[in-house]
Amino acid sequence: MSSIRPSRTRLLTAAATVAVAAFSLTACNDGEGVRNEGSSAGASSTASASGSSSQEDAKTGAAGSKSTADVPAASGNGKSDTSGKKGVTCQGSNTKTVAAPLNRPVNHMLLTVTNTGNSICYLYGYPAVRFGEAQSVPPVIEDSKPQAVVTLAPGESGYSSVNLSAADGSGTNGHTEKSLAVYFQGRTADEDVPSAAHPSLPAKGAYIDDSLKVTYWQQSMDDAISW
């Protein structure tokens, strides 16, 4: 009996060892399973985030398309800018014009035209100014022609300077005028631009002579007064 008991004890010990080993192996495999499931969960989260991002992008794109579609088309003879909006010709009815004497250069006046409309407008060519009851339009300084048409978004301004009289007094037929009309040009000579601007002049009026001339419309004030 005594010899059987040690053998039985050894068998039980061996069985316990095998069971522990099997348990350890199972735990190890479960560990791998947890890690795999964790990785799978991460992939699922990534896919979910990607899906959410795609949905958000789709919503944003749809909103952008709606915003663009809601912009009303402008009427009139204009040309489209890069965003697809159609511009119109600047004229008296969709702008505000101010005439202000300049200290430098001397004997000059600055015309400032501000877009008061809801659409882009274009200042073509140069202002056709008429002081008093003048029967002719003063010439333009050809060298002042800009490289591109002056484009005004709502609220933006364009400029032209008017050389009223010769600084050295060499001009002829000098006189003072107290009223001014500014006529705008169209994209082509055939375009009718009926609405003129009538900016106020200083109370003492504006002294002009035969050397009167204007610049082309400019995008910046500095460019306008450099002539």
C-alpha cells in the first residue's frame, strides 16, 4: 500500500502540472484574443470615424452647393468672375461718387466711386466728366490705362484723378464751375449706361482750364493720384 501511494501522488502531481500548463496556454491564447479584439475595435473605430468624416464632408459639400445655388444671377450686361457670379456695369444707380480736391498733386481732384449694390460691378474705361454746361468730354491720359478692368465688390471703391488746370498757369480759358456730372462707360461702345453721378463740388466751385484731363479708372487711390 505504501508503494502505491507515492505512485498515486506522483500521478496527481503530474496531472496538476499538465492542467496548469494547459491553463497557462489557454490564458496566453485568450490574451492574444483580447489583443486581436482590441485591434479590431480600433479598426472599427477608424472605420466609424472615416464614415462620420465622409458624412460630414457630404453635408458640407451639400451646404456649399446650396449656398452657391442660392446666389441670384445678376442682370445687365456684365461679365462673370471666377466664382461664377455675374457682374454688372458700374453707373450712377449702383454706386456713390465723391469728388474731393487734392492738395497734392496741385490743381487735381479725386473721384471716388463706391459700389453700393449687391453685385460685383465693373468700372470700364475712364469717367466722362462734364463741368457745368460743357459740350465736350476732356481727354484721358493714355499712359494711365490699367492692365485690367477695375472690379468692385459691394462696398469697394475705384478711383480716378482729374487734372483741373495747368500747375504753371499756362492753361487757357480758365474759369470756375460749380456743378459736375460723371458719366460711366459700358463694356462696349454699344452698351447704354444711362445713369450718371452728380457729386457735389466745394462751395467755391472748381477752377478749370483747357488743360483739363482725367485718368482711367484705377483699383487703388495711389495709382490714381500718381498722374
